[in-house]
Amino acid sequence: MTELSAGELARALGSLQPKERKACAQCGEEFVGVLRAKYCSQLCINAAYRERNREELNRKRREKYRRLMGEGHHDR
């Protein structure tokens, strides 16, 4: 008998889940996915995350910029 790795087992079990045709919540592209799938690809998952968390991501980016500028990393 062959032993499966955790990833192989997860993929095998995932292939048994019922699938349906649906539209991606981010780009609208039609795809076939398991019942709980909302997005057609990892790119759309990432884009949706960035949209949902835009303010928080921008706040962190501003803080990082201010920290760097406060440390004297100026071009001039």
C-alpha cells in the first residue's frame, strides 16, 4: 500500500468535492470550482484582499515610509 503525503491527500479529497460553474467575485470570469470557491485564481484572491484592506495596507505603507525617512535615508 502507498502512503500519501498530506498535500497529496488534500488534493485527492478536494477532487471528490462537488463542483459548479460560477462567476469570479473579483473579475467576473466564469470558472468551475468547488461550492465554496469565490475566485477563479490566486491573482483575484490577492486583488480582492487588497481592495478589502486598502486603508490598513496604506496606513502600514505610510508608517514604513515615515520610519525610513525619519532615519535619515534622504536622497538630498
